[in-house]
Amino acid sequence: MSEQVPAQWGNFYLKDVSFVNLMMRRIYNVLIVANPYDAFMLEDDGRVEEKIYNEYMELGLRYPPTFTQVSTTEEASRILNSVDIDLVICMPGNADNDAFDVARAVKEEFPDIHCVVLTPFSHGITKRIQHEDLSIFDYVFCWLGNTNLILSIIKLMEDKMNIDNDICEVGVQMILLVEDSIRFYSSILPNLYSYILTQSQNFATEALTRHDASLRQRGRPKVVLARTYEEAWEIYLRYKDNCLGVISDVRFPINNVKEKERTATEGNIPVIEKDPEAGLKLLRAIRQEDEYLPLIIESSESDNREKAEAEGFRFVDKNSKKMSVDLRHLLEEHMGFGDFIFRNPKTREEVMRIRSLKDLQDNIFTIPRDSMLYHISRNHVSRWLSARAIFPVSSFLKGITWHKLQDVDMHRQIIFDAIVAYRKMRNVGVVAVFDRHKFDRYAHFARIGDGSLGGKGRGLAFLDNVIKRRPDFNRFPNAKVQIPKTVVLCTDVFDSFMEQNNLYHIALSDASDEEILHAFLRAQLPDEYIGDFFTFFEATRSPIAVRSSSLLEDSHYQPFAGIYSTYMIPYLEDKYEMLRMLACAIKAVYASVYYRDSKAYMTATSNVIDQEKMAVILQQVVGKEYGDHFYPNISGVLRSLNYYPIGEEKAEEGIASLALGLGKYIVDGGQTLRVCPFHPHQILQMSEMEIALRETQTQFYALDMKRISEDFKVDDGFNILNLRVKDAEVDGSLQYIASTYSPEDNAIYDGLYDGGRKVISFCGVLQQDVFPLPELLQMAMNYGAEAMRRPVEIEFAANLNSDRTGELYLLQIRPIVDSKQMLDEDLTEIPDEQCLLRSHNSLGHGVSDDVQDVVYIKTDSSFTASNNPAIADEIERINRKFLDTDKNYVLIGPGRWGSSDPWLGIPVKWPHISAARVIVEEGLEHYRVDPSQGTHFFQNLTSFGVGYFTVNPYKEDGFYQRSVLDALPAVEETKWVRHVRFPKPLNIMMDGKKQEGVVLLPSDSHTETDV
């Protein structure tokens, strides 16, 4: 381009249109009034209803009308009084029962009903019509035995009924047909509608889903018939901004003919006077209004060809045997139907053929300059898009004429930018059917297969829809909010994979996880998806996350968060090696459905393993490449309920956990920065230097871009690197998210400075407004919770750029199941002596009174964190016994439950403790670990109503009567773990808003406790 696109055309907003509310008024019931002979003639060798139905089906139309046939006026009256009839068609009768008389009788009794007269033509009928006042009927048609005419009549009526609404709703286009010859318009309308309806099937391929394709056909151009000059001019003026073209006869009535009276006589028969150049006068007037509009003259008088072509109008000879073919060619060439044929303006030869919107996008910069100039100077691009019902782009381009902008290259760029913007807009909030010919870097979300998207897939589609419905997500000029580019392999792909490879036998057996994975990796995915995967590689050109999306996972009521595997594969120039890794990752995710932990989880949730089905999400990994490392600047988990509010924070203001690097670090219980989006300046971890140095992130996860030859393992993190923050400093990824500790000053300064330890504080986005992350998280939390009608948890990631721009990607949304049980008392008023334990920092809400068992870690002076992995194994074994007996227990132990770092707590996974009703983190004088939060682990806790208490008796933060448990006989006792049972149930009470929780001793235990 020679210069930059002017601002008025470079910065634009395209508003999407919906086809749902088009063609709302339809002809459903048709009454045909005809004598038996005419009815038989109409039916020919089959029912007219069947023929019309077949016509509708062939054209992909819905809602074919039903027909009722009667033979007398009396029968017609009875039907009209008892049935809702939308259209009456009157056939010719005998001398005593004339079609016009029948129609007049119908209109007299039912003046508001649509009424059409069908009549065969002869000289006698022609004379008869000249005596009739036809104004009371909607139309009179010449019946030649062609059922296509019936369809055309219905569509003409429906177009007339809907045109005002449909133009106002989305800008549907209109073709004006000006013709007063009943015989001719009865012939041309079926041809015209047949062509338009066929074209609507073709442009429906621009749709992203089958349903959208059906709806898009409603956006076809409408046909409006005018029979006089005044009627035509009034219609044109009303709809001129949406007129696709005009087809006009030459000789028809004009009311202001001065030379003669309006009527004359031919013998004793009155005839309407016609102006021999009415059509030419009409098109001249229209040309004054619009220099680009295609104008076509059709006439049986050959002298009119020269007149029409002299004024730049196209001409069609009515006498030609190929008149319909000639008209069709003109519609293709000048009204935008069919393929867009770019021509050499001098030779008229075809230089390029464009078949779709993406085709135009891909080739706009390669079209020869002289051809491009010829077409844009005549507004052909805008008209072609209008004919294809791509109204937002066509409307935008229509205003950029050659008079306003005389630069071919700028027009190319503007057209390209508008198409890209439209395709992006159309993709948001829609799960398209994957088409390798359409999916490119501007595509968004697609599905392969016809099955379910699974839980995560549904959540992603839901998030995408929330973003689309809330345009203020993108009100910040330096921030873009979206979901990553995604393709979902639906559950039917999983079904066929399992059956074709005969995998159910080993999958449902007691085989080890490694054996199951090995069997799945040996299986074969269908070759038909290879081309689709290559297309996806090319469109994303980034690492790909292969994520589980089972039917039960992240469902609205029973989330299966973090149970199945998620693998990541690097982007490789060797597409076949990348294909091999992708196939292995997909099969490994499938295998994870049948791993030991998955089966234990299914048991804990009373689900049947062989009913579980898996969709797989292929998703662009958010991040940037730094040498052999790939990771985002920010990952996070946002919860709309904050059970740990501090200072001015409120529980309903939510909480976010932020980390540098891949989000798996947060899921695994790594050290994160806790921040309330409504109070980004209030961060406990940065309140004191000692706390900041001790309790901020020192490690992060990144994808290893060079590890490509390893076999896939049960551990889905086998190619995830655990790096130090120093590595990120070398990568140059800490701008705006880190502060610097100066040992000389013994102080922490916001920003990056030479020397000194880097502290992950996210100061640039939280305190310095470099990127509006807090505001965006507020919107995500509020809109997500509002749309889901319950508290939610949202995973996200963000990339920040040096120019202070960035992209926020919403990765997943799932509900937090929040018990609505009411507490009858203030928990703080309950005396300590009635409590086994009390927490002032509890997670969860509700009441439970059916638990008798307590499993606790023996935290005496011999306790050491080095034994934590062995303790985890013992807890898993004990938990399995509770699952077998369908009972629950209170679990008490030191440090962070579920931490991936065994030095910080017991490294259990959720299936290992899934029978626990309350889990207690016990702080010890010699083992102080801050409470964990914000992981998949907590999602499961809240989803199943499990309480999570933090107790630190050594600093008078909570209360725990360990001596009561020690005094009870052991049901089971090992070196590190003890299991006891109370004779009666404990009473568990949790106040989620106040973060107060208590476990009350059975009523008869109080005295024993005091002894």
C-alpha cells in the first residue's frame, strides 16, 4: 500500500446480524377453490401438495404449506370460518362459477385474507380481464400447469409480508421486477425464484454450522413485483438503500400520461393506456439516484435494445428462446450471484474466479490491478457480498466508493481487513463444523464429529458466548479478550476409536496405568483426520494442548476437575513428527479415562466407568517462545467466591491466584500471588519484605520445546520444565510482572533493575495500570457467575507485550457448588470445650451430622516432612476402605494437603482422600506452612461440599483438642497415621461467608473431654 488507510475506514466496528428473526410471517395453509376438473388438472398425475413439498426439499426450504381443496364458494366459506387460512387460490370454473366471481365473494366476506386468481390464458380470458377490477386481488397469474408457479406465488407473498421487517432487521436485499404482463411475470417469476433459491443454498456454505446454514438462507434477496410506474417508483424509493437491481419491462402504465386519457377503447372493450417508454423513464430516474445499481430492460420490441444499451442498461429479449438463460447470466454478472468473476476490463476475459469469502480474503492482493480497479469502481464487491447475505461487510464497503478513495491498494487492504474482522466476529461464540478449507489463522472454534463437546468443551463454548454477548470485554484499546484457537474431537470419535481398536477389554480390566497407556498408544486413530490436523497446525503455528473433556468433567453439578490428563506438544516444522506426537497425546488422554485414579473417582461419585465418554480439546497453548521454553507471562485461577477475605475484601468480590508460566504450576499447588480483582493494591504477600521474599513464586513451569522423541508417559507433565525465576529473567519475560529486591537497601522496588533477586509481584498490571487485568477479571467473574447463575471458577492466561498491549485468554469455566444450608447460630458463640476443633480460616459452607470417624497424622516431636510421601500412601489405603463402606471421615494433618512439593505437605491427589468430609491443615510450631488455595483440588472440595479448615493452635489461630483423639481407641494405627471412631456422629458446621468452622464433639463426650 502506498500510504496508511484513512482512520474513518481503518478503524471500524462490524455488528453481527442474526437471521433467526427473518421470514417470521409465512404462508402455512393454502385453500384452493376449483371445480373437480380443474383440481385434477392442477394435480396432474400426483398431489400438488407432494409436488410443492418436493420443491421445498430440493431447494433446502423449510415449512412447506399444506393445501385444502374445495369446489364451491359455500365450501370455501365453511373452511375459512373454521380453519386459519393464509392464502386463497381461485381456479377458473364454468360460466356459473367464475374464478373472479369466487374470488370477489371470498374477499367480500373475508376482506383481509390474501387472495390470488389463477387462470389459463386465451383470447377470451384476456378480454374478460380487461373488464375486471383486479385491484381487490393480490395478484392474477397465468396458469400453465407448472407447480413451480405455486411455489413462486407463495414466496412472492411471503417476501411482501416480510420485507419491511427483514430489511430493518439485517439489511436484506431486494430485486425489483417491473412488469404488467400477467402472462410474462407468470413465466419469469418461477425462473427467477428458482435461481435465487438455488443461490441461497450455495451462499449458505458461508455458515459455520448446519443450523446457521439453514437460517442464512432466510437472508436471500427478496423479489418485489410492481405493475405501474408509480408503484415501482414508490417501492424503489422505500427500499433503495437495499436494492440489488431492477428488471423492468419497457411498456407499462404511467398515471400522468397527458397526451390521451388514461383509458381508451378497442372496439367496445376499455383498455389501459400504456407509455411506450415507461421502463426507460423509470431506469433513467433510478440511475440519477444510484450510478452503480444494475438495471436490466426486458422487452419483446427489438427496437428497445438500442435505446437501452445507448443509456448503459442491460437488455434481455423476451422473444428469445433462451431468455431465462440470458437473464440468469446478467444476474450472475451484475447482481452478484454465483462466483465472483474478476475480468480483464479490455478483453472481458476471466482473470480470477472467487467462490467464497475466504477465497476472496486469500486472493485479494493477487488480483490484477486493472481488474481490481474495474470492479471496485463499480461497487461489485459490495454487491456480491450483499447477494451472499454478508451484510455487515457489504454495508461497510458500499460507502467506500472510488469517488471517495482513489487508491486500488488501499481498497484491497480495507476489503481484506473487513473480511478478517467479519470472520473473527462470526466465529466468536459459535462452535463451527471443522472445514479444512475454511479453518485458518482467523478461525476460532470448531468441532470434528457429531457427538458431545464434553464438559470442558461446553465450558469453552459458553465462555466464548459470554465474551461475544459482552462487548465491553474489549473496551480497553490495549487489551484483547478471547479464548484460544480450539478444535474439539467430539465423543463419537472416542466411541469409534474404542470400538475399532477393541480396547474396552483392557480398559475395564485391573491392568496397571502403564499397561493401559501402552495398549492405547498401539491403537490407530482414523486416517481421515490427518488433513484436519495439518490444517490446525498451520492455523495455530504454536504448541498445542491436548486436554480432556469428558461428559462428566466440569459439568454443572458434578465437576471432574483435574482427574484426566492434559498433554502439551511443541510446535515443530516437521509436521509429520508433530502429527505423531498429537496422535500419541490424544490416545493418552483417552487412556486416562481408565487409569486407577479415574476409576476410584468414578466410584467416589457413584458413576459407572463404562458410561464415561471422552471428547478431546486441541487448543493453542497461550504463551511465547523463549529459546527452548514456551510459557505465558501470567497464568491464573479466578474464583467468584473468596473464602479467605482480608482487609477490605469481601467474600463475594472473588479471589485470583496469579503465577508466571504455565497454569499447571497453580494446579499442582505451587506458590502463587493471591489478589482480589477489586483490591489489586492490597496484596498480603507484598505487605512486608520478609513475607514477599518468603511467600512469592521462585519457580515456574514451561513447555520443553526440544523434547520430542520421548515416549508418552502416564505422567502428563513429562515434557514440562520446572524452572527458576532466574531463567525467566534470562528469557526477558519478566517485564511488568516483577519487582527487584535490593540487598544493599534491603528493600523491594517495582520494576526490573540490574542485580538483586526478582520478586514475582505483577506490579505493572496490579498497581501501575500497564494492562487492565483487574478490571477484566472483575468482568469475567461477574459475567460468568451471572450467566451460570452460581459462583464460578475461571482459568485464564495472558501475554504481555513491551508496548503495553496484551491478550487475556479465558481457558475454562466451571461452577462452584455452594451449599445453601442456613446456620441457625453464630459459630463464634459456641464454647471451645464443646469443639473437637475450631477454625477461623475455613473453606466451605453447610452442616453435616453423619460423620463418626477421624483420621489424623501423629504430629509429635518425631514428625518430619521427609515421611510425607509414605504418609500419602497410607492415607490412600485408608481412604479406599471408607469408599468400600460408603462412609466419610475428618482428615487432620500438617501443611498443605495435595501439594506437589512433599516438603510443604502430604502429596496426595483428590482420589486418595475423596471420602473425607472435612480436611484440616494443622500448623505446627516446628512446621509452619501457609495454607494452600486456588487449585483443582479446591474445586473438588467445594463441588462436593467438603470442608477445608486451617488450624494453627501454636499462635492461637483456631483450636484443636488432639488429646481427645489420642484418648480414643484406634480402629487402625500405623507408624504415622491413626484412625479413631466416636460412638456418635460429630456435628460439622461451616459458615462460608465468615470463614468460621467448627467440628462439635458428640453431646455425651463433653464430660469425658474435661476429665
